[in-house]
Amino acid sequence: MRRLNNHDIAMIGILGAMSVVLGVLENLLPSPIPGVRIGLANLPIMVMLYRGGVLPAFMVTILKISLVPILSGNIIFRLSLGVPSGVVAFIGMALCIVAFRRYISPFTVGIVGATLHMLTQLWVISHLYIKGLFATAIVGWYLLVALAAGIAIGAVTIIILERLPPLE
């Protein structure tokens, strides 16, 4: 495994801050469906996965999943949902990029991340807060929302990656 250089550390700080700010701002926006967000805070994570690699992207993820709940209020509830879902979604996205980078697009990676994030949150809610929620018809609707969010985040990731200067 390679060591992080000064550029990596700076990018972790910049993209980590962007992810935290986007996460906090997104929590302030009203949502037509309770608990559903598009996942804007995942944009810097996906950009880092493509441009910086798995370890720097994981550090951005850790910043996001630890600081957004603290800055958004209701810390225990948000941590109980954000940590497992953020880690599971990250692992899924990282595996997609590491194993299939040549064959899949950021659309697919975004969909995988959003779907795993949503499934993990619903599973946690079902086991900690609302027993049996995971077995209801609501899961299908939330997965459709995750599909749309994943496509949107994938599309924006493509736009960002196309506009970034090439790596040196």
C-alpha cells in the first residue's frame, strides 16, 4: 500500500470538508419523503474513489459519517444510521471500482452506493427502531428512490471528473 503524500492529505481535507458541508446542508433541506436525501455528501467520496484511491476516499467517508451527525443534531439516531450505512455503501462502491473499473461507470457505482446505503438504513431502523419495517412494501419504494439518487449522483460525478485537470 502506498503512503499518503501531501497532495493526498490536502485532497482528503478539501473533499472531506465538502462532504461534511454538503451533508449538513442536505439535512437542512425539506424532503418530500421522510428520511430520504439525494446523497450530495457522497459526491466528494466518489470523486476521491476515482481520483485518489480507496484509502483517501475512506478517510473522506469517515469524516462525513462522524461529523455530519454531530453538526446536524440528533447525534445518536444519525450515528446509528450513518455509520453502518456509510461504511457498507463505501465498501460496495470501492469494490465496484477496484474490481470492475474498466467495465462500469459512475452511474453504476452511484446506484450500488445508494442502494446499499438505503438497504442498510432500513435494516438498522427495522432492528433498532421500528420492528419489521424491512419486511414491508416500503422497501421497494425506497429502493426506487435509491436508484434515482444513484443515477443523479453518478451523473454529477461524471461531470465533475470530466472537468478536473489530469493527475500529474
